[in-house]
Amino acid sequence: MKAEYSKYILQFKRPSGTSRGVLHEKETFILEVSENGKKGIGECAVFRGLSFDDRLDYEQKLQWVCENIHLEYEILKEKLKEYPSLWFGYEQAMSNLKHGVDLYFPSEFTKGNKSIKINGLIWMGDFNYMEDQIHEKLEKGFSCIKLKIGVDWKSEYDILKKLRRKFSKDQLELRVDANGGFDQPEAKIVLEQLSELHIHSIEQPIKAGNWNDMAKLCYNTPTPIALDEELIGVIHLDDKKRLLEVIRPQYIILKPALIGGFSGSDEWISLSREYNIDWWITSALESNIGLNAIAQYTYIKNNPMPQGLGTGGLFTNNFDTPLYLEGERLFFKK
């Protein structure tokens, strides 16, 4: 078996705002394995400034993977436990090598018979820009919208109030993602305000790493809290258990590229059942290669909630994909 990688820079169609700053481009790495005339493609979707494996030796480790691609699965998994996005790319490449073409997890979804319900993602910006995005999603038939918040809460709150006046909670599910944009005193106020608007959930209201503060918020929050960045860098099973035991969130958000690929996601899903915590899956600005693999994995997990898989249209130079949207439903073109 042979392997090689290449770096690829994705260019945003429009600068995309989060509470961590404005994104203009996204670096990623494509891993290709080959054996007996067959090929497998995977994406090592490192997220600079966020991924646990955003480190100086990243490409050096990726080259090591290529040179040692012949090693057994468990050996590589152990060697890459601190490189979740590399492991994510390896899992994809090996699965694609097995199944061929654009397939990673064959199912009724990849046969074109079933679809996945997704939420519409609204990026930060001025009031008019955010409102334009919302109108576009509503016109396309989305019944669940997620807004990035935590930069200008007054304006963001005004948008949410306006939306809720127009659409009841039965007509439109509203989720918000703060990316750790509030401190704890602010978060307590925001949670109350969100509750009055019947907001479905808020992702990561305060910065990751403050387990006790987050636990206090989750204990009697009027608005369900979903952990996102909190899961990054929590590698060992015992630590994952301890995090859920301490914080007891209402939801966890699974981003395979950031939490150890599909096997890492499986661990979190298994633990979430033990602690009666719900979950959904979200992409993390992967190219269409990684997004396709995540979508196929998501379908076989049989979660009926709207999933966060709508980021494929953000880039000007994305790869071709069999995925396509009809309203709020994601399909695979057979």
C-alpha cells in the first residue's frame, strides 16, 4: 500500500464571521492511499486555531503516516491519538479504498433513496447581512436555523426577537452558537433571554475548559446547552466520561475532524447514551471530500434531529461532490 498527501487552500466566497474572528480561507490536506490499482481519498481537515492537532509538526506527522501506511489499524490509531484530524483523514481514505468511487459508508442514503435533514447556518455580520441570509434560508424551506452569536449580542438578540415574532417555535426551530463568546455572568442573562424566545439550544456559551462554570450553567439552565469546543482535546475514554459526569450538558455536538474521526465520534455517542445526553453531528469547514464522508456517516447513525451539514457551498474552489440540497434535505446523487 502507498500513500501521499497534498495541501489545499479553500477560499471563502465571502469572509465568514464567528466570535473567533473573520475567516477568509481554510487550509486542509488531502490524503490518497492506493493498493492493487484501487484508490482511497480522505481529508485531514485541520482547523487552524481550533484543532487539538494544530501544531508545528503537523505536516511532518502527515508525512510519517504516508511512510507508515502499512502499519496495522490499532498501531496507527495509538500513534495518531493526539492528531484527530489526521486520524479522521486516514479513516476516510481506508473506507473509500474499500468501497470505491465516492463511497465511505454505503447505505440507503448513498443509493439515493433517503436524505438527511439539516439546519440552515447563518453567519455573523451586520444586521442586514444576517437578515438576508435568514430570508434566503426561509425561502428555501428550512424549518431549523442556527445563528452564530456572541459578537454583538444586542443586534443578534434583536434579530432573534424579530424572527420569533414572525415564526412560532412550532414553525421554526432556532439554535444559536456562541463559540464561547460570553463570560459566565453574561451567559446567565443570555440563557434567560433565549428561553423567553423558545430557543432550542445554545452551543458553547462560555469558553471551553471551564468545566465547573459550565456545569453550573447546565444544572438549571432555562435554555438547553450543547457542548462543542469543550470536546476538543479530550482524548482518553476516562476523561470523556469525567467531562460528561461533571458538566451534564443537555446536548453534545460531534465534529469528527476535531474529536478523532468516526471512531472518536462513536465513543462520544456511546457515552452520551449512558448519561442520557442527546447529540447531533456538525461539519467543521471541511471541503466536499470530508463533508461527503461525514454525511454518509451521519446517515447510518439514525439521528432524526436536523444535522449541521450545510457548509459545502461556502467556498469558491471546492471539489466536485455527489451531495446536493433540496430545501432542507441533503441528498446523495447516485
